[in-house]
Amino acid sequence: MASTIKDSASDAAVSAQNATKSAIENPKSKDFLHHPYTRAALPFINGGLAGMTATVVIQPVDMVKVRLQLAGEGARTGPRPSALGITRDIIASGKFLDLYTGLSAGILRQAVYTTARLGFFETFVRKLNTRAQAADRNLTFGERAAAGLSAGGIAAMIGNPADLALVRMQADGLKAPEARANYRSVFDALGRITRTEGLAALWAGATPTVVRAMALNLGQLAFFSEAKQQLKQHTSLSSQSQTFAASAIAGFFASFLSLPFDFIKTRLQKQQKDPKTGLLPYKGLMDCARKVAKDEGWLRFYRGFGTYYVRIAPHAMVTLIVADYLNLLTK
């Protein structure tokens, strides 16, 4: 009797395993998850969810990074703030939750920007991969790089208003108390900026934002995709280890390639017209780069690299790992 029950249980387990394997290998075309429209939308949905998850984790580091970039503006010498010092000052002058200033803007930015960049990247790579397979060859790094650059540029233009609101909210605390805007939320910031400065102001710093996004995507997505492919071919690491290692490699290249453009983007998005002259401190990307190099030195572009890496690398890793996991779940 016991033997019969044991055999039945064993048969049931094998049947369940075979059914699961069959479901994975031969998904029903009528299943909602495998509907053509759903398949087209999933890269965007998974990318957005992954980006928002990473932002909630990394937001305090981003707050410190912005304050570091804005410290000592226009001066070559003077105090050299540290990430720990800025963190201590923020907490001492308010409360720990002040490190999450601008979180609503950060989440909105990810909902728009990361949804678009990861979604477009996956869509472009799929198309390129189909074409490569038809030609009986592997996808090249150059094709992955082109997909990353294109996806980053398109997404940055779409997400610039939320990015600008995030910088304004994080920089507000640097002003004198009577001069602060005290934005209540990202939507309050967007509305007030539009009313006082015009709709076009929401795309201030769009050029460096786009260039930064293209550089970051080249470093993050192209290097992640290439590194994972190389690790799969030349190592015996598990799938999870490949994803983790590839995301760490991508995080470094994303940080190194994009920081100078991120620095200029922050300066341009923070600037406002002088009440007396009605002029902006910087006329554009090149003017900002020239003035910073002249007045503050070339190394200023890489000020806070450690903080930026701690912000970009973990954000890239969390985003890529979560997106990879979601893609696996919705395969």
C-alpha cells in the first residue's frame, strides 16, 4: 500500500514537472501574457517597474550627488565638501527623510524615462537579433551600442521635464529659507515652473540630458548585454551570477562615460534667470563646459565620482537584475 502511494506520488511529481516544462517551452498563443500586444508592451512595463524599484533604493545617494555637483559653483578654490559631510548636514538641518527629497520626481522620471529606454532597447535588440539570425550571424557589440544610444536619446527627451523637476526639488534646500520654492510634489514643481518660466523651461538642459542618457545607455545596456553574452560563452557561472557580474561591469562604464554630461545637466537644470539682469548663468552645454573648465578646473567635471558611482552602479545593477528577473517571469 505504501509502495503504491509512493509510486503514485512520484508519477504525479513527474507529470507536474513535464507539464511545467511543456508550458514554458510551448506557451499558448491565446494566453494573455503571450498575446502579441502584451509581448510588445512587456519590455516597457518591466523596464519601468525595475527603474522605479531601483530609484526607491538609491534616492538618498542621488540627493547627495546633486548637492556635491552644485557646491562651490563658479569658484576654483574653497571648501571641498564630501559625501559624508553633505549627508551629515542634511540630517542635522532637518531629518533623515530629507534625503528622499524629490522622490516623487525620481519615481515619475523612472516611470517615463526608464520605461522608455529599456523598452526601446529591448525592442531594438529583438529586431536586430532577428535580422542577425536571418543572416546566420551573432549580434555585434556595435549593434547593441547603436540600440543603447538610440533608446537613451529618445527616452531622455521624453523624460526631461521630470528630470528637471527632480533637480529643482533637490537644489531648493541650498537656497536661503526665504528664497526657497518649497515644492510640495513633482506635479507642483512642474506646474509652477511652467507658469513662471514657460513650457519650454521644462526642457532646459535637454541637450546634455540626451547626451548623458546616450552615454549612460551605451555604458549600461550595451556593456551589460555584451558582458552577459561573453560570460555565458566563456564561463561556467550560473545565470544569476552572470547577471550580477554583467550588471557590475555595466555600472562602472555607465558611471565613467556619463558623469561629465550629468554634471553639466545638473548645472543647466538648476540655473534660473538673474532677477536684476534677466540673464541665465549659462547659455548652453558648450558655454557651461567652457566656464566650468575655466573657473573651476577640468577635474570639477568628475567631482563626486565616488558618490556618482555608488549612485549609478547600484541603480544600474538593481534595475538590470530586476528587469532580467521580470523578463524571466514573463517569458
